[in-house]
Amino acid sequence: MQFSNGSKQVGFCHPYLLGHFMRSVMQSCSSSLSVLILLISTFTTVSESALPSVKVKLHDSATLSCSGRCSGLARWTVFHKRSDTLAKCDQTSCRSVKEGYQMIHDQYLKGNLSLTITDADFTKRARYTCDCDDKDLCDVHLQIEPLKTPVQIKPGDSLVLKLDVSDPVAVIYKSTGTAGPSSGQICTVKGRSTQCKDEYTKRASLTSALELRGVTSSDSGDYTVMDTINNEAIHTYTLTVKDGELCMCRDQGAALRGWMVPVLAVSVAVLLAVCAVSVGMNVWQRREIRQLQMKLERNGDVNQDQNGADMNGLGNPGAEEQQRLAQLSVDQGAV
């Protein structure tokens, strides 16, 4: 086929026009495909977020609610493992197919098809489906509340981040100080493979956990382990690094305590000695007072018969004892 372009006849299959036509077709197809992928992704995200979810603390029990009459076989499965039954009920009884999952027969007969997970851990995070005779009734998403751990270490020590899950994770850092490095993703872990930003590559290593060596005060902040598949926070570590001044103060305090120990020991010994002497003096004075009191009692009758007069020129025989008793009483009160 040919068409006229002024005085020239141009073939439709001219290489330039054919190439231009193919590029236009490819661009149109690419745009349409991008729109289709975007729509599918949006629909999937909306569908997942619209699911009822249950969030519990680690190792708590979780109840996935589902209501509906089922005259046949009701069962719970994980959404992506539909052939793997966890628990099931029929008109006769209920059975826990896998340990840790249970349904209650009395509730089943009343239309309550809920599933109880007795020990919810990170491996049980999933989308669960309840069906009746292979007809889906309910979908529920189980989530675990993120763990929160405060960490205080000295400069130069290592920060150890437990990953808690086998899924691929990312470590997100959020600085709590103006002097700290920029916030954002610092490492990703997939299986035994680790990829970190340049400033963390030489400091990070993976064993059973992700270790960040040689921390400084500028590393203080929040480190969150994120499940990248489910986009869920797993564990947040709040790191506080004590600076060198605090460590120096602790060393000085230790030195101070070193020379104070003998001084305190001598002071305590002197105080105990003074207390021992004081107690001894008190006991002696009590004994002296008692003896004087008994002597005065023996001389009392004689003093009464003389009516205050001298006896054979000897004067009052109890006067000296009374004066001595008064002096001892004063001394004891002072002690």
C-alpha cells in the first residue's frame, strides 16, 4: 500500500515509518501494562488492609472470631496452605489437627466458629481462613505486637539485634540526637546474606543476630527490625550510649572509694572504742551509786537518833557519802 506525500510516493513499510509505528505500539502497551499492575497492586493492598486483624502480645493466646451456621464440616487453615487443616468441627465433635489450635464444639453448634491459638508467636503471623464444606466464611489476619527493648551500653561495645523471624528483614534507624547519623534503613538481612549502608558495612556482622560493633554516643536512637514481606515491625531497640565523661566519673568514683575505705575503717574502730569506754564507765558508776545508797541506808537510823547532832564528836557520818552520791549521779547523767 502506498500513499501520496506531495509529488512523492512513500511506501507504508518504509523502515523509518515502521520503526516509529512499532515504538508507538510498544509505548502504548507498556503504559497499559503499568496501569494494570498498579490497579492489581492497589486492589491487593486494599484487600489485605480491609481484613479483620487480631494483634496480641508474644506468647499470649489469640482468638480469631468467625460467626456463621455450618451444618457440615467447618475448618480453619492458613490462607496460603489450604490443604493444611489446623482445627475442624462437625455435628459430632471438634478436633485439633495441629497442636496449639482449637475449636469448641458447643460454640460451633451455636454458630460461633472461632479459632483459639494458645501460644501466638512470630511463626504464627499469617492470614487464616475458616470455611464450611470448602466455602470460605471468614478471613482473619493475626499480628504480634512489636517487642520493645531498652539498651544501655558503653562506647566501644556492640549492639546486638535479635531478628526474631526467618523472613527477610530491614533494620530502620531513627536518631534521637542532632549529632547522630541520618535516619533511615541501614541494613537488610535475607537468610545468611546482609547488605548495609557504606558507613555500617565494616561495623556490622551476622551470626544468630545482627551485631553492630564499636558504638558511639552518636549511635543512640531507635533500631527497628521490620519484616519486609508483611511490612510489620518486629522488634524495636532503644539504644542509649553513655559517653566517656560518665565513664571517667565512674573511674574517679572508684578511686575515691579506694582511699576512703581505710579512713572509714579507722573511724569506725575509734567510735567503737569510745562507746566501749563509755559503757564501762556507766556500769562502774551504777555500781558505786548502789553501794553508797546501801551505806546511807545503814547509817540512816543513827542519824535519826542523834537528831542532827554530832555523835561522840564525829559529826554526821552520812554527809560524805551523800555528797559522793550526788556527784556520781551528776557524772552519770553527763555520760
